[in-house]
Amino acid sequence: MTRITVNVDGTKYSDEVEPRTLLVQYLRESLGKTGTVIGCDTSNCGACTVHLDGTSVKSCNMLAVQADGHEVTTIEGLAKNGELHPLQTAFHECHALQCGYCTPGMIMQSCDLLKNNPDPSEQEIREGLEGNLCRCTGYQNIVKAVQQAARQGKESGQQSGQGDADGNPVDLNEAEQTVGATS
Amino acid sequence: MSHLSERPANPVVGQEIPHESAALHVTGAALYTDDLVMRTRDVLHAHPVQVPHAHARVTALRTQPALAVPGVVRVLTAADVPGVNDAGVKHDEPLFPSEVMYFGHSVAWVLGETLEAARLGAAAVEVDVEPLPAIIDVKDAIAAESFQGAQPRVERGDIEAAFDAAAHVFSGEFEFAGQEHFYLETHCALALVDENGQVFVQSSTQHPSETQEIVAHVLGLASHEVTVQCLRMGGGFGGKEMQPHGLAAIAAIGSRLTGRPVRLRLSRTQDMTMTGKRHGFHSQWRVAFDADGRLQALDATLTADGGWSLDLSEPVLARALCHIDNAYWIPNARVNGRIARTNKTSQTAFRGFGGPQGMLVIEDILGRCAPLLGLDPASLRRRNFYGPGQTTPYGQPVRHSERLAAAWDAVTRTGDLDRRRAEIEAFNAEHPDTKRAIAITPVKFGISFNLTAFNQAGALVHVYKDGSVLINHGGTEMGQGLHTKMLQVAATSLGVPLSRVRLAPTRTDKVPNTSATAASSGADLNGGAVKNACEQITDRLRNVAAGRLGVHPSDVRFGADRGGIISAIGGTGELIPWDELVHQAYFQRVQLWAAGFYRTEGLHWDSATMHGSPFKYFAYGVAATEVEVDGFTGANRTRRVDIVHDVGDSLSPLIDIGQIEGGFVQGAGWLTLEDLRWDNSDSPTRGRLATQAASTYKLPSFSEMPEEFNVTLLEQAHEDGAVYGGKAVGEPPLMLAFSVREALRQAAAAFGPQGTSIDLASPATPEAVFWAVEEARAAASGQPDDGHVTASSNGDHGVVPVQPHGPARHPESERVVGRQAVEPAGVRP
């Protein structure tokens, strides 16, 4: 067993894990973060996508020990102070989901996409999300949702001037906040 | 009570609202079955012992070594089954088999404190086998006469006379692949026992009542001792209609034996190697046309590749036979069906349920024959549409067939097809190595379970004293938006705002004896039941309100301004808020809840003669797809898709359009990308599914999205036989994807001379398209190509397909095995 310390969704956890434990297993089974789901086991579908220090990773494709000392954001930590992230609102409003199983990963990947490219073309959205599979929607509404969030991000960024250098209004690197440990 | 399809003023149905669970999905709060494990104490994990032989007799099973593995608690074998050792309803599907019937068949299950312990335990179980010959390909099964189940026939008219008189006769064969469901959530069950040994199973199932029934018969319990709940599924697509039952039963046995909760969740590879898929089919056919290209006769024999056991193969085959006509009037028809038994997973329901397979056969025939008739494929299809008063080969009048033409013309117009075809002609003339084509194809799909008995549903509606409403119904939610529609139906029927209605998860102890959420019928059936329950309540409240408003009960109106206000025609103009009326009714001791029931009227079906009117109505749609094919590689892209689809008066337009888009893409996946490969070599891994993960099984992704995708709903499409005038939408749009396949065929043909008939494999992967292009090029270089179609003339009747001689219906074909005795009942359609 190896001790790791990880900040997940703004809470610091310190746990003993087997070195073979996948990050997604740690999130689900040790921390109860079931919002992050497992789809394919082979890192093809992206349903388990989370952020590691603000960058998207497939959590089935990474060991928990590799997250030691890092910050992880899951879909459960994306809303801030009870306010949904613009992508969450857009996926809801645009009916960009059906069974919902791919949705957390799809939103987390979209978030990464918009962070790097706040004003993507339709083609860039398609390419940016290519590593995430959805079996229900046919993808149309997912693209629309990302477009809507990007539009909204641009507008609010312009209005408030609070966006980052890229005009991205959303700060994903939350302040470290130690609440407790699970073990 | 109001007429079924009639909408009140200001209905909540018809509003564009997002999915009822969307807020939970976007925050990660939505719970799937496996998420409950983390909320349950002392759970044991189950792992299968899969045997790596396609066919073998088990000669010894030694479980002792597994028990030596730390953390292993118990190994489940056939000896542990207290009731019936069968995972299905036909006694041909042993839960713990003594004969391995497909590569990866599980013969035992290991329970461990952790999944890892169970996995190591399963690896330690020793299984001795005597390998047996295995049949993998459907053609080998046909040669070996390896069949199972009924061999039904649909027949009409005088086949021989029609072939005698025909101007053109063609014959051919066509074999096409099945499809893996690849719901993103794999199969999962979590079983618990209560203080008295009663069983509670949470399962990712489309058919909780049948999961309950199978768990009960495996455990030797009565149905009232077993409760099954389905919170929601991460996709189903038919794959969770029959397949969850045995898995739930394993978890339930484990829980009964250990007293602890048991979780059974399949890994992706286990799911793909152990559970059934869409049936691939083989077909042999001959077809007759008159001089104008009008269909005169079809003689076909379809062989469904059923895998190792029957499962739902018989009803799937029945639906295939009932859809081989698709949108076309075929005056003389003889269509035989049979089911091959092969050493593969037991193939099962998949969106369309045989309908797509039947329709693919006729669309393939038309696509191959059009060039041989000297006709444009679109023209050939259009001229063969059903007309007024015509009936299907199984005898059902095709009501509203004019909607085919309406949708076709709408797509032709809005898709600007004439202009684009001219552009494509010019493009193709200038590009020797890249070709484009547009194909337009219709869909007609019958709605209802073929088997009449399944067309019933129940609902339970509670109105609490504070006026809030809780509904339960027998249908399950797999993403299709059924719960959303049911909330809309309840709010409309009660005349309250949507926010006053909540929906509770599907449970067998709330609504019993439900049918599978399948056959696209979920909203029609359960909506009818919810509406019925709500109207029982409003009829009682109507009397309370009438007394207070001083009017006749029939003059009371619910739901003014969608605000939950009760008003009256005439009277004093007084308005009563819903909550107040409910409160008052409670104090008058008026019952504020109701159980609703619905049965689809007007259906009849004789499965022995394959004749009747099994469908309440037909759903129609038309799609036009433009593709571009690269002549060097067969790689292709979908440039544009235009769809007009008939959903009646949509109950929920956002939901319905989502179903159309998703169904189309899934259909395109089946026809152009998804390539199931079984090892049919004579190596030791014969029968192994080679494509057992998303890394080797290609699913539609963002990359294959149509570059432009226009979906509209057919206008003026009220359906007076269904709740609030809407139509089923789950399955029919899948078959709009025939347009992609036919466009690929036409684009490949464009590499050859005019009139080249192309035999295109299915799935039409880029590789298959490349070979089709080569076929066309061979024709261009002087080797005439007939698309492997045999053309006959001078009264030659073509190659007559094999006429099966098995019984049209087996005694067991429509029986469900009860706990103790075989009782007449029903299987699905």
C-alpha cells in the first residue's frame, strides 16, 4: 500500500491505496465520487474523464498514485457555490444528453477544450471531443451545447472582463481547501 | 373520460422541455445501479468463470482451489440453484451450463470480498472439458441444418403466377452482420435479502417484471417474494430486455446463500463476450418486377443467426418477416424464416428488433436491382410505395400511407435534392478518384408488440394532501426520455404545472406484470395508463369542485393557464387552486390516488399463420444522405443528411428529435462502421469474439457525424390511436440510416459505367466500400458486373430460395415457464 494525498473537488484526502488502483477506482470506491463513471475499461470512451491540475485525463487510464500531490476536479466539483458551470447549463438546456452516462466525461472534456480554445469552430469542437463516445444522442446536441457555452463564456468574459488571458471566464484551479481525510 | 388522443387547452405535452434527469446528469448526481454499491455495506462482488471453448462438454468442475484464494467467500455452481437452473423463459438457457455453448460461456461464479479476490478465485477454478465441434458462421449452420425454434412463413397471393408473368426476375443472396449494443453502462445487478429472506434486486433492466419472474423461478420463490427496481439505465437499446435476468439471478442466489448484498457488474469485455447482440441474417431471394419496375413478387428465405439459445430470436424473426415489405406494395409474397443455432452469444433484442433486418433485405434488393432495371434507385423506391387501401403481406391495412409520399416530397424539397444531384453529376465527371452520391430511402415501422398480450400497461398515481403528485409507471428509463414524457402526460391530464409532479423509480412492487420497455411502445402504453389513473382522480375531484362552484361536474375544467387552477363553464367565475381543491377533497374522504391501466385496442395476430393486424399504427420517415467516397481507400464521409420523420403530434419535441438523431447515427453505425468479428479459424480460439472492446469495435464518434444534419418532424401528423396524438419514436429512426448505405452503394457505382449493380457488404466499412469500388472499376474495364444478382428472362422463375419445412410455431414458442408448471402466456412480440 502507498499513501497518497490528493485534493479532490476542493477537499484534501490522504489515503492508503494499492499501487495498482486506478484513479477512477479510487474516486468511486474510496471517495464515493460516483459522478465519474466507467464506460469501456480501455480508455476509448472518455466517460471517466476528470481534470488533473486543470487538464483533462481519462481516470481509467491513470493510477491513483500518479495523482499524488495533485488536484483532481470531477463533475461533482465543477459547479461553484451552487452555481452551475456554463457547460453544465448548456448540456441541460440543449438536451445534450439522453441516458446521461457519458455526460460527466463529455462536460469535463468540453471544459478542457474551451479552456484551450474559448472560441472553437464546429470542426474544432468535433475534433476536441473525438475521444469521448456517446451511444444515444448522435452528438448533434453536444456540439450545440459546447457552442452555447462558448458563446456565453465569450459574452460574460467581455462584460465582466474577468476572463483569463484566453478570455476563458472559468477558473478551474480552485484554491486548496483542507477539510479532512478519509483515513 | 376524454378521448385518448385529444389534448386539452394549454397542454404540457408538446412543450419542448429537456430531459427530466438532466440536472442530475450534468452534476454527476444521477445514480446508476453500480453507484449504489458505494452506499451499501458488506457487499460481495461476483466474477464469472468463463470457459475458453466455443463448444465443449464440462467433465469436471473443481471449485476448491478458488476457496483457497484470500477473500473468496463462495463459488456458485448449478448445485446452488434452489429452483430452476434457467436464465430465460424457454428452458434452453441453463444459468450454470454443463455444456459450454460459446467461447466465454460462464459455468460458475465466484463471490469475493473484493472484485479482485473474486477475479483471482475465478482464475483458480479448474474446469475440465471435452471439446466438441463448433458452428460459428450462419452459412455453416445452414449447411449443417443446425436450426432452433419456429420456422414461420408470411404468404400472400400466387407466387408462381407472378413469376410467370413478370417482365424482370432477379435472384440473389445477402448476408449481413449483427451489432453490439455498447450501452455505455454495462450490465449490473445488486441483490439484497431482507429479514424474511425476501429478495430485493436493483438491476439495469428494461424489463423489471421479467427479471423478477426469472429471479423467482431460479430461487424457487413466488413473484411476491422478489422485488426488482430499476433507477435508470446508462443505455439499453434492447440489450437489457432479456439479458439482465440471469445476471440478476446470480446476484440473488449469492445474496440468499451468504446473507450479504451481492454486486454483479460486467466489465466491458465480459459484457461483449457474454451477452447477446443484434442478429446477423442470411437471406436468399428472388424478386419479380413488371416492365415499369413495379414489384410483383418477392420470394425470400431469411435465416437469423440466433447464437446458442433462442432468447428473443423467434419474435425478432417474426418482426423481420413483418417488415420485409418496408414501404412497398408487394402483391405476391412468400417469406420464410428460420433461426440458425450457432456457437456464439445468444442474440437478442436490439432497437428495431428484426425490423431493420427485414427492411435491409428489401432495400438491398432495390439498391442492387435498380441499375439492372435501368432505373434511378430513388425512382424505383418511390414508384413502389403503398397506396390507399393496400395491405401488408400479413394482412394489415397500411393506414396513412400517404405520409410516405408527404415525407419524401418534403425531404426532396427541403434537401434541395434536384439541384444537388445535378451538382454531384458535375462533380463526379471532374473527379475520377472521388465520387459523391445522394440516396433517399423511406421507413415504415409497425408500432406495438407483435404478440397482442404484451400491449398493456399499468401506472400508479398519488396525489398527496398538499397537492403534490407522485407517479409510478411500468416503463423504464434508459435515456429515451420516457419519464419526461410521462411527467408531461400526468401534468396535462391533471391540469397542474410540471413542477407539481415527481416520478419515482420503476419497481415491481408498485406496478406489477409490466411488459418490457421495448418495441418503441413505452410512451404509448404507459402514457395511456398514467392518463387513465390521472383521469380517475380528476373525475373524483370534478364532483368536489362542481359542488363548490355550483355547476354540473361536466362543466368543471382543470388546468386553466397551466397553473393548476380549476374553473367552470358558467357559474360564478370562481377559481379554485389545485392544492385547495385537493385539501378539501381529502376532508370529504375522496380517494386521491389511482391505479391506471391501458390496453391497446384493435389488435389481433395469429402467429401460426403469421396473419392479422398486430400494429396499432405505422411510424413513417424519409431520409436523404449525401456521401463522398475516396476511390483509393474506400474512406468516406457523410456530407449532408436531411430527415423528415413522423412522430404524430410530438409529446416532447426536444426528446423526439434527440431520438431521431441518435437512432439515425446508431443505424449508420450498424450499417457502415460496427464490425463484429468472430474467430472462425480452426485454431484453439475458434469462436472467440475478436472485437471485444471499444478499441477494436468501431463505434460512431464525433468524427463520423454528418457534416450537415437537418431533422424535422412531419407536420399534420396527429395519430388518433395513441395518447395525446403522439407516435412512438424509439426504434423507427434507426432505419433512416439505410440512406447512408445506399448512398455509399451509388457512390461506389459511380466509379463504373452507367447501370453498374453493386453488391455492397454490410457493414459497409471503408474496406467493404473499397471492394465495391473495385467491383465497379472491373465493370468499367469491360468485365460486366451484375452485383452478384442473377437476372432471368423468358419465363425463367429465377433461383427459388430454400423452402424450410419446420413447424411454423413450436409448442413452446409462446409459453412462459412459470414457477412450477408451464402455463400458457406470452413471449414478446
